[in-house]
Amino acid sequence: MKIHGKLIIIGGAVDKGSFTETNLDKDAPKNLNFFEEGILKRVINESKHKELSRIEIITTASKIPLEIGPEYVKALGYLNAHNTDVINIERREQASDPEILERLRAADVVMFTGGDQLRLTSILGGTQFHDILLEKYKNENFIYAGTSAGAAAASNNMIYQGSSSEALLKGEVKITSGLGLIDDVIIDTHFVQRGRIGRLFQAVVGNPKVLGIGLGEDTGLLITNGRQMEAIGSGLVILVDGREIKDTNLTQIEMGQPISISHLVTHVLSKYDTFDLDTFKMTIKSSQYV
């Protein structure tokens, strides 16, 4: 089925309110400075009406929604996108509120903030809000943009917890269902800075059909037609392809034991590089062999 919407997933900068992180920056504006002039501008340019698009900020993942929501509005205002507001959904019953649902139906862009992706899915999953979100993404010129937790929750499979240092010990990475905008991928954020490569390796070895996507900070992917991916931002996107894995000890070891993997393929994308989810072909924009 053709997907008419666009997905913009961003690796984040400072993860606000996540129970998996211990050192939280209390200066909320710093959470936005990293993409005000780059990725956030791309979100606006890709939207249906550009600066005039109706943008709703969804703060559900954050434990400080009243602080972080206005910072997004301010950042978008700097870029002349003034048709912007914040939807604070903190309880499941709010996700069936007629006024909130009407605002979602009228939106050209929804932008999910960082925080705790399990909070996001447990509050919104299976609600009328979730149903309308999926319908708009599939059938309209609509953008789902998510940073940090908002990015991690976009896929059908979602990493919600796991120590970076212990990630390649069996059972250390916790996976559940996400919001389901895109299938056959699993997304991790703050990827390079927090050394999360092992988390993605474990997620992929457990089901090699799933492509692992690791998003660095100040980095994202623009996904069109549900299949065509373009790296945006200043950092790196790491892709982990498990389809050619030749061997592993995953089913032979006890919980907490190290995992061995033979022949795991990785790709590294930087700005403007593309990757096709149908052919698994990567194209380097500034290839030295062109």
C-alpha cells in the first residue's frame, strides 16, 4: 500500500524525562538548539503548506510537558512557522477527547517530543488518537516528526530500555510494540554519543528481518513512501542489516551471557545519503567513485 505521509525521525539531543537516563539537563531550551536551523527547518519545508502548515506539538513522552512544549513553539516561531500549538495528553482518556481529535485531524504536522517512549505508547496506543494518526499518515500529505522518544516509538518494534554497557548480554535489551507507522525496522536514538550499537545488535539478531536504525544526535531520517530514507542533519545514521547473519549463540546461552554474531552487515549514512528499504541499496551522495 502506498504511504502518502512522511516520517521524520530525529536522534535527539538532551532526552527529557526518561526513566532510563540519570543525568538530565534541566535547561530545556538546549533540547531544541541542535536542530532549529537544520532539521526543524527541513520539517517545515517538507510540510504541506510550509510556514503556514498547522503544527501540533505532542508532549506526552515528557515528564515536563509544560516546560518543553512552549520551547518548540518558540523554535518554530523563529523559523516563521507561527501556526503552531501544543497538545498535552497525560492520560489515556484525553486521547479520546473530541476537541483534541479534531485538532489532530486538522494538523499538517505532528511533532512528538523526547522523554520516555514507553510512556508515549502506553498512553496513546490503541486510542482514537492513535487510529487517526495512522490513518492520516497512510492517506494524507501529513508529517509525523519525532525526536528521541518520539522517534523510537514510530516503528512497529520499539526498544524501551537497555543499558549501553551491558547491551550485548542476552536479555539486557527490552523491546515492545511501538506506534506502528513503519514496519520491519527498529530505531534507537542518541546512538553514537551514548554508545548504543550493542543495543541495536541484540535487537537485530533476535529477528534479522528487522533493519536496525541508529540515529546520532542532531541527525535524522526523512522517510517517504514508507520506504525511501534520506539522512538529514549533521551527524551519522547507522543501519544494521541482519539478513546475512551466518551464525549466533543466541539460543544456546543463558540470560546475562555474551552474545556472539557472525557476519552482521552495517552501513553508515551522513547528510543526503539515501537507503531504499525495498532493495536495501545505499547511495552515497558524495561518493568518491562517481
